[in-house]
Amino acid sequence: MSRYQRIALLAVLSTFVMVVIGVIVRSTGSGMGCPDWPLCHGQIIPPLGDTAAWLESIHRWWGVVIGFVILALVIEAFASQRATRAITVGSVAALLLTGFQAWLGMITVAHNNSGESVTAHLTAAMILFAVTIFLYVRAGYPAALPRHGASQRLTLLIGFSALTVFAVLLFGSHVTAVNGALAYPDWPLFGGQVIPTFDTSSGNFPAEMAHFAHRVVAAIVGVIVLVTTIVLWRRTRPGAESSIPGGPRVLGLVGTAAALYAIQVIVGAMQIWATLAAWVVSLHLTLGAAIWGLLVAATCIAWYAARAADLADPTDGSDTITRDRAPGVPLAPPTLRERVDAYVALTKPRIIELLLVTTLPAMVLAWSTVRGMDPLEFLWLSVWTLVGGSLAAGAANAINCYLDRDIDEIMVRTRRRPLPAHQVAPEDALMFGLVLTVVSFALLAVTTNLVAAFLTLLAIAFYVVVYTMLLKRSTPQNIVLGGAAGALPPVIGWAAVTGDITLPALLLFAIVFYWTPPHFWALSLRIRGDYAAANVPMLPVTHGVAETTRQIALYSVLMVAVTLVFFAVAHMGLVFLAGTLVLGALFLAQAFLMWREGTDARAVRLYKYSITYLTGLFALIVLDVAVFVPLA
């Protein structure tokens, strides 16, 4: 172990200790033990016998210790690790985060331990913890690594598991911020109910909603962590087709995280049973930090182990950026405009436009049900939601391009995308998608709410992991089940406005869910030869034209039926009813003509009309609200 690694390990351990001390300060109510900053009651040494002041002072002193450890890390990085840019930049970032964390500590005191400031303080600490773990792991690998090594599919799965655990930590912090830890005094029920009855006019609604959301999200994330562990375990069994990057170390880290998560669930219940006893609250967040750290370490090890898998052959040529040129003409490096265009193309802007078409109308409808939200406030909320949603969709599409680059090179429709055209290196595209994922989640968490941010993260993970990695190449029902990811934007828009998910939002989800198969199967009928060549089991390839057109007709009927249910449940007006009947009748006519004729020309018409239909349907929602609901 090098000297840098030893200092980095010390930084990891000391940061974790700082988190634990902070948890103890928080659980014992000692956050304002020192009402001033950086002194404590005007003194360097707090008053004797004042336990709260001493706990808060120890927390601050430990922060100073970490500052010196991180400073030593920076000095050693430039002394011995200058060849590894990730380490030098990461070390400086850790130092800046440490300073930012100290500033947040001052803000927390100035705001009397407000929920927002405490959450921000915890978030910064967890990010610093993750950065120190990254630096420790990175220092264990050679400075020069291939730009493109083994597949990063499993790294993505582990990374998404880590991000969802981070989301749970934020939800838990929000519960504390709104004093919702005991909003429901029983567990696993909610006031004796499986699903609680919310009264949005009640002053206790924010606390109850935060508590409920935390438990639901924790259950979802528990399943994600368990599935990740099982997938990794199956890859390490004798006779497995492929191994996992990092081998037993990665499995051990993820398996330990899964075991701790099971314990964490029990400790979470004990918080309620013990009425927030300080030791249980401290243990709960300590375990959460440990699980986060284990999964971050597993992600980093898997990432670099995959890149280091073939050091003897640092590039297989697949990451070389090239452009079409005439024989004998020297290759000119791509211009900045060409590189920007290539990265924009990775996000598939036309798909993003279609997703935003379903997001904004859902927000308008949700706004019509929420009284008291200023129009200017709603405008800015819409802007941030659409920006965050665009970044999230772009992230999912970029990662999809990385995972599907082999079949994109075979299919005529996709072979000019940036990766098969060698305009962007595969690992650069993957990193681009991951950065967009983190930025979109952070942006939505700060500008909207945690429910919308988590749903966005879930949509990315579902599209990347469930659809692209698990379903697309294994079942003809891929687009049916995978379509859930594309159906989440209206739910995200609704949650961004209301902070919850109610029946109208779920029906909007159902409309898009049932719209997706007719829309996509119409396209796949036209290019079924491409899918057959790429060995992708789309329904037209596996079951033929007749069965696909029959399924299109059936899903079209279900879609139109759900729009009528939505009309009744969401109390829409006559504008929506008349418009949706016309649009639906035209869609059914196209679908049944497609069933009868089964021609490529008819498939193209249905595909194009399906886009018009979805756009028109959601435009009708906005028009209906404008006509029948006075919002001013």
C-alpha cells in the first residue's frame, strides 16, 4: 500500500467517524449545544458539564482533523500521484468539499438547525465520504488504464443501487426535517392501515407524507439491492458464462451491504418502537452511511477492474474517434461543434421531446388541483422539472447507446449513431450518461422535491437495467414491460407539483404505458429485418406480422378505454372528452386497418399518427384545464 493509499484510507475512516459523531449530535438534540460558530458559548473549550456543548464541539474539532488529513492527501497527490489526473483533481475536490462542509456547519448553526440546512450538511458529508472512497480505490490501480476495457454492465447495476441508497438517506433526512419520524406510531402499518388515508388540508400532512414515502422508497431500494446481490452471486458461481469485474471483492462488498440493509430495516422499525431512542436513531443513520460507502466502493472497484481487465491491449479500436473520409485523405480531428453534436445525439433529443410532451400537461393538471401555488412559482417549477427531466432522459439514452452499441452497428437505422460511427469513445459516452444521471437527480431534488427526484432516478434505472440490460434481448414482451420507464414522466411531473402520487397520475401513466406497444411495434414492423439481423426478439420477429398487428389493435383498445376512465376520475371537461373521442376513434381506425392490411406503409402511418395522438391528447388536458378551471 502506497503512502497516498494510507492517507486516503485514513480520510475514509475519519470521514465515516465524522458522520457517526454528527449522527450522535443530531439524535441527542445537541446540534445547538454551541449556539455560536466557530466558538462555543464564546469559548474554545466548552463549559464543563454541558454534554450537548461538548458533543457539538467534538464534532467540530473532528472536522478540523479531517481538514488536515485531506490537506495531506492533496499534498501527497501532487507529490506522488501527479500522473493520475483523477487522483489530483479528486483530492482537490475533497479539500473544497471539506471547506464547503465547514461553511454548511456555520449555516446550520445560524439557521438554528433548520431541516434544510441539516439535510444539506448530511448530503455534503456523504458526498465527501464517497469521494474519499473513490480516491482510495483509484490509487490501487495503475495511472495509465485503457480507455475501454471489459463491459461495464454490472458496474451500472451496482452504481444505480448505490444512488438509490443515497436517495433513501435523503428521504430519511427529510423525515427528520419535517418531524415525521413518529407520524405513524406503528410498524409496518400506517396508523393501522396498509396504505394510509391522507388529509392534504391537515397540518400533519407533510410529516405523514414524508414518513410514508421514506418507507415505500426504502422497500423499493431494498428489492434493488437484493436483486443486485443475486445477479452478482450468480455471475460468480462455477460454470457462470461471465465473471464480474473485481470478482469476490465486489460481491463481498455488495453482499455485506445487502445484509446490513436487512438489519437496517429492523433498526428502522425499532426507532418507532423505542420512540426515537438516541442509540437507535444513531445506529440507523450509521448503518445507512455504511451501506452507502460499501456500494460506492463496490462501484469504483468494478469500474476500474473492468478497465484494467486487459492492460496488454489498451484499446481494441472500438473507442477510436473517426469520421468518414475519402481514401488517402488524412483524418482531421473532430471540431468542437462536431463533438458537441455527437454528445447531443447520444441523448436522442427527439425522444426527449416526446417525454416532455407528457410531463408539462400533467403538471398543469396537478396545479389545477393545488390551491395557493403562485403562477410564477409554478412557472419556475415547470422550468426546473423540464430541465431536470431532459437531463435524466438524456442520461438514460446515452447509457442505452453504450449498452446497445454492438447491435446499433448492425442495424441500418442506428448505425450512424455516435458510438457505431466512432464519433465518441464508448467509455466517454457511459461517463457522460452517468454524470447526467447525477446532475438530473441533484437538480430535481433541490428544485422540486425528493419524490420527483427519486421517480426520475427510478425511471433511468428501469430503462437502463430492466429494459436495456434484462428484457430487450431476452423476450418479445420487452417493450411492454420496459415501456414503464417512458410512462413515468407524467407521474414525475405530477409529483413535482404535489409531492405525492394520486390516481389521476397513475392513470396518465397507464395511458402512456398502453400507448407504447402500438407506437413501437408499428415502427418495429417497418424495420423487423434490422431486429432479426441484430438477433433482438421484437414481437414482429418472433411472432410475425399477423400476431403483432393483432396485439397492436388490442393495446389500442385498452389505451382508449383508459383515457375514458381518466376523463371520469380526473373530472375532466367536455373539451377533453370530445377531443379524446375523436383522437381515439382515429387511432382505433388506424390500428384496425393495420390489423387488416399488415403492410409497411400502414405501419408507417400508424407510427406517425401515434405521435400526433399522444401530443394531441396531452394538449387537450392543458386546453381543458384552461377552459374549465380558473387558475389565476
